Amino acid sequence: MFNIGQLNARSLGNKASAVCDLIVEHRLDVLCVVESWHNAADTPSLIAATPPGYCYVEKARPRRAGKSSNCNHGGICVFIRSNFKVRNVQLPVYKTFEALLIAVHHGGISLSILTIYRPPPAATDEFFREFGDVLELCSKYTHCYVVGDVNIHLDESSSLPAEKFSRVVSVFGPRDCVGRPTHDKTHQLDVFLAYVDRRQPSVVVHPPMLSDHSLIVASLDAVTGGGSQVRSSVRRRKWATFTRADFINALNQSALVVNPPSDVDEFFACYDKTISSLLDTTAPFIDVKSYSRTTSPWYDRDCHNMKLQTRRLEKAYRRRSSVTTLSAWRSQFQRQRVLLQRKFSEYWSHAISSTGNDTKALRQKLKCLLSQPSTVHSHFSVDQFL
């Protein structure tokens, strides 16, 4: 499977570590983030949010002349596996929304992803004209998906903005695969558009946790252009089926207990054979896919244990969805986010302070902390790409 995630982060500044962990936890091949609130490609929060083995393509919101605010709202950043070949396709300049189009190639994978962000207030006729223009461009590409936050209450299908949006989308063929609330105010503001002449992705909308928007994860199969990653398998016993009482009962009825050999060598051979046979019955071997996690250097056992607690509360919510279970999961998730950010800060503070007066070592640490991850990507205009 090929997994694409999308999230309105409302600033990566204090969530970089949590976003880094989110990419790895959900095994995302691509994560499209809007409202990254960054200034340039070398913004530290982008670098900190990038897991090992990933890189990113970004587009900061252009600053207005004379604007003195330290915070640059908006912005788009797409995190992607660094072994993928990425092309940044240059689009026309749109006044009503931000857009970033990339083409991804890797083995049998070939697709394009357009990430958009339309800021408030209400959508104007100019937005619908420009949005129609970019959809027309994307309709020419093979396996193109449109994701992002359009800031329109799409669940209010009878409202004029939602009707206009639906009308523009229907002209060019894509279909929204979300169809449910994506905001903590129970409205759908985010989209994942796929063209109807291709097999539709499987979409999961997670409750808003990291921001007031949901994380949306779409899984594409090989037919949609996603391909699949080869993962190694390991043989493990299925200990979940093992019960102590059944094992003891079977052991008491075995030849090892009822009629044990008198010869020492035969006894040990009987022991090995009996125990193996009983385990094969009570806890048989199964093949398990290996999902190795490439962790950041600051990710330690405390982070791991905290995530186990978060997963336990998430499972409780999945089993019995209620306000109480969601609140418990959300509170634990926020504690986890704070811990991850603290571990990140403590790790790099210690790494830098431990260099002492060694300026060469200090430069190496700062290079690791502040250098943008390398990637294989190039810039193309729309006409060159076609």
C-alpha cells in the first residue's frame, strides 16, 4: 500500500516532534501539511519534523510588503520518503489560495499530488474560477490527487459555497473521498479528491488531536499507482492463543510425565519433542510482517512507553466511541506531544553543550540540527511537466 496523509497543523513550531512521530507511526509515504507557518526551506521546525529517511518540498506563504509580524501564517510542506524521485511542478500564481503540486516516481509508483490551502474568510467567485483552473491542469495528469483545506463547510451541501464547490469539482471529474467531519466544530473543511475513472482509495479520518483538524490517511493500492513496499516476514509463536491451564493439562497427559524415559539422553530428547509439540498446538508459529521503525535519535524508552499508553486509550475509543473515551485519548495524546517535544529539546541541548570548546564538533551538531534533508527533486513548469 501507498499511504498519503494530510493535516492542517496550525503551526509546526511546537508540534514538530509530534508530526515526526506521526509520520512514522502511520507509516506514511507522503504527508501533506498546510498551515505550517514557516518562513523558508531551512526553517528549523520543518527540519525537526522530518523523520530519518524522509525529506520535504515546501512553499512558504509570500510575505506582504510592510508586514512586520514574526509569524508567517499559511504555508505548505509535503514530507516524503527520501528514496522517491520528486518533481516540484511550478503552477501559475493564484490569489485566493496556496497550492503546491508534486510528481512522485519510485519503481512502479507514479502519481501527482496537489496540496491546497484556502484561508478564510468566505470563498469568492474568484476562488472558484482559480480552483477550476488548477483542477483543469491536474485532470491532464495520470493518477493525480487533490488534498488540503478549502475552508468551506462541505457538509452543508445546500449552502451556496458548498454548491459552487461541488459544481466546479463535478466539471473536471474528481470525487471527494472524505465525506465526514474533519474539524473539531463537526464540519468538513478538508478534502481528498480522486478522479472517478480510477479505483478509489481507502480513507481514514482520525479525530482532531494535533490541531483542530483531523489527520486524514488515504491508502492506495498498486492499481491506483501506489505500488507496495516489500516487507520482510518473521516467524513468531502466536502467544495470544496460549493458555497456561491447557498447556499444563496436556503436559500431564504426555509421555514425558506419564512414562518418562530412564536414560538421560532419551529423557532430554523426549523433553524437547514434548515441549515443542505442545507449543505447536497451544501457540503455533505464524508469519508476521516486520515493520521496522527508523527512530529519531531523541526517541527513547520513555517515548515508547508513553505511546503504548496512548495506543491503549485509542483502542478503548475505537471499541466504544464516546465523549469520555475520546477525552481520555485526547488528553493522553497531548501529554505525549509535550513529552516528545521535551525529549527533542533535551537531546539537542545536551548534544550541543557536550561539545564544550570543540568548535568542529559544535559545527557538526548544528549541521545535523539545522540542515535541510537532501532529496532528489527538480523544478518543472506545468508545460514542461506535460
